[in-house]
Amino acid sequence: MVRKKSVSSKVKTRRKAYRRRQEDCSYAMRSWRILILTIKA
């Protein structure tokens, strides 16, 4: 029972980290796009 709980918590934390990584990537892409637009303009 304890093992199952730990596994579920581990999966939850992993999912949260994955989501955070995706958000960081999207934010970086957005900032890069703005940077390129400002350089072109």
C-alpha cells in the first residue's frame, strides 16, 4: 500500500515536472520569436 502511494506520488511529480518543462519551452520559443521580430523590425 505504501509502495503504491509512493509510486503514484512519483508519477504525479514527474507529470508536474513535464508540464513545467513544456511551459518553459513554449515561453522560450515565444521570447525567441519576439526577439527575432524586434531584430527584423
